[in-house]
Amino acid sequence: MPAILTVCGLIACGLAASGPRQQGGPAQEARDLEDPVTEVVPRAFVLESGLPLRIVDRHGETHVGRVDRFDERGFSGGIGAVRWTEIDPADRFRIGRSLLRRARREDPAGLAWLVFMLEATRSDSFRDRAASLLTTAAGDRAEAWLEAASRRAQELLEKAATLETASSSARFVRGRPHHHPRGSAAWPTIDVRTAVDAAGRLRASGEDATEGLGLEGVRTRRTIVIGPEDVDQLARDGVRCDRWLDGIAATLGLRPGRDPFPGGVLFVKAADHDLLRMLAAGHFGHEVLDADDSIVFVTDDGPFIIIAPPRADRVAGRELLTGVDGDPRRVLVEEEEVRCVTRGMAAMLETRRTLPAWLVEGLAEAMASSLVPDSRIDAARRPSALASIRGGRPPRWILEIDGDDPGFDPDGAARDVAFIVVTRLLESGPEVLPGIMTDLKAGRTLDAAFQRRLGVPMAAWFADTADWFRFND
């Protein structure tokens, strides 16, 4: 939430200088925004006839009254002043569209503003719905409008991320950092000439974070491991993680031998969850969510991963699903390693744009299930996901929650459903999921990506998926 509020401050202040704010009516605004190649300039919309509204914000407070004005920060009038970030993403989309309709601004310019506002407030799935409306309204000029709206929103998010990093405040950032926006620019070029330097920086960062703890470090082909074990064991861990990288890269369509990260991937093995939290807080100023056994920080040199052993209750729970000769603790450790590498690789594909949480976490589960010997992820997650769908809850709900939601906790219901949804995408053909990810990284909407790669709208595919799982295991 602090990052989102920072974005709102930037929207309110930093962009006001982009151009004069217009209140001269629809005709004037249409003239100002008739060329999408120029900036999508935030502006104030004034309603000739106010819109009556009743809304409950994210803090449980009810706002009742008429809305006379709305802009990039929120809406105001007899209802008071309500920021977009104070209400749920679904309400941002619904109210934003209603206000545009009342202002008679459901033209490309107005809908581009809606896309901008939703993307700048991280309302990802609803941003895509607004983008679909814009595509219909703008016809063959839709791509230009979308690009302008997205570029402006990404500029704000990048500025917000910079301010967050530069902040000297003592408060900790909370959440799962691999899901947080990083902008739209490309990652540093992966080059054999710079790989050694990048790996050196990544290892130095890990050693700096663990200074004084008496940990050893080993570098294998693509992995750096720092932990309390002896060097031989750390080397075996590194070779195993190299194998995870190869398997995930093959699924994502990377050519054999291509390095997915500039300097590799760094694993810091914490002895317990207290040390996991201490390292994340001390080196990154970040708080680990209570349910998590790991955290992934995406750096320009590669993923910086801190991982703790699985909790005793998870080991006991997995023992019920693992064969007599299986080692549930070993399996859980390796599954978490695969999840972390998958998250890092998804984040560092091509551009810095973040992928939908359901896609990243569903892919992480699918990769762990397929790569780790004796994994029982399918046996643990599929029955729960099928029960949810057959109980009347279509899987599309996972599109509408962010990666910090408890639904994506290790035992969360969204993770169960995401696993079977992504598994079905993987089973649709080897090029489908990599193609969808490439399209999303290029800035296309989720619906456009599904149309290109599966030949059907996203909504139709999810409806068909719901029907499929109602009758098939």
C-alpha cells in the first residue's frame, strides 16, 4: 500500500506539469487527446450532472453522495474525496467506467485514461478489461492508445519504485517482491563478457548480507549457494539448482545453453525462519510474509533468493502423501527451490513488466511438480482445486487478486487453482505458455495474448476450463 500511495502522489503532483489541466468540456478534451502518440495527460473531468454513489472503501468506511468531479487521484463532490487506491480494484473499474459514461467520455481518449488509471494503481485484470473496451472503441488505432496509456502508467510506477528504494524511512516493505512492478524497460543484456562481473556482484551482495554468520559460499555453472553446510554439500546443492534452471528454461522455450540471468541465481540458505526474516529485513528492508518459507528479490544481476527449511507441520502433512521410502523434507526443500527459480526466471524474461500472479505461481507449482522426484504437489493441490470449481466457483477469480493475497500462500486456495489452470495451458502445446508470457512482457493484454496463442478470448478459455474440470480430473 505505501508504494501505491506513492504512485498516487506522483500522479497527483509529478504529472501535473505535463500539461495544463483542462475543465473545458468533452470537446476541448477530445481535441487535446486526439493524438495517442503524444502523452496521455491526466486531467480533471467535471460532470454537468453528478453521479449518485454509495461505496464501502477498503477500510470498511461507507461513502454516500454525489460525484461531481474525478481525476487521476480519485473522485469528489458531495460524497467527499475518495482516492482510487482507497477502494477495491473492481470498484475502480466499475466506478471509473460509470463516471466516464456520465461524462460522455467513453471515447478512445477517455478509455485510455481509464487504462492509465487502472495500470498506475496496479489493478491488473481490470486494466485488461478496460483495454478491451479501448480496443473496441479505437479500432486500428487501439495499439497506439494502449501504448501511450501504458507508457505513462509505467513511468509513474518506475518513479514510485525509485522513491521506495531511495527512502530512508525505517519501515519495512511487506509482500512478495517478485510480484511488484518494476517498469517496462528491458533487463541488462545477458553477455558472456559481462557474466563474470555480474556473478561477482551477486556473490558479493550475498556475502555482504551474511557477513559475520560464518557461512560458506560456492559457485557452480549458473548458481551461487551460500549456507551453513560444508563446501561439498553446497556444491551438490548448486548443481541441483543448475538442473532446475535447465528444466524451467526448456519449458519456457529458451534455447539450450542460453543463460536466463546476467550473473546467475543466488541462494542464501537460512538455518531457520528467524534468520530468513533477519536477512530480508537487514539487507533489503523487506518483511517476509508469515506463511512463506522463502523470498525472491529480483536484481539486475540475477535473483537473490533467501530460503529457510520447511516448517515441521508442512513436513508432517507431506508425510501423509509421500511413499514409505520417500523423504518429505528433501522433497519440500527441492520444490521450494524450483518455485524460487521459476519466479526469478518469469520476472527476468525480456522486460521488467510483471506477469499476473496466478500465472507465475501456477507455473512455479507446475515446474516443481514435474521436476522434483517424488513430488506430491498434484496429489495435494488438484483435489482441492477441483472441489472449488465443482462447488460452483469458476477459476476466473484467481485473475482478480494480487500476489500478496493470502490465496497465494503456500497452502492457499488460489495457488491450488492456479496450478491446474497453468497445467492445462502447458498441456495446450509447448509454444502456448511461452507465447503468452512473451506477449504480456511486450505489453499486450491478457485477452490479446490468449487470442494470439489460443485463438479464443481469455473469458471463453476460462469458461471452457471451468467446464473441463467439472467433468475431468
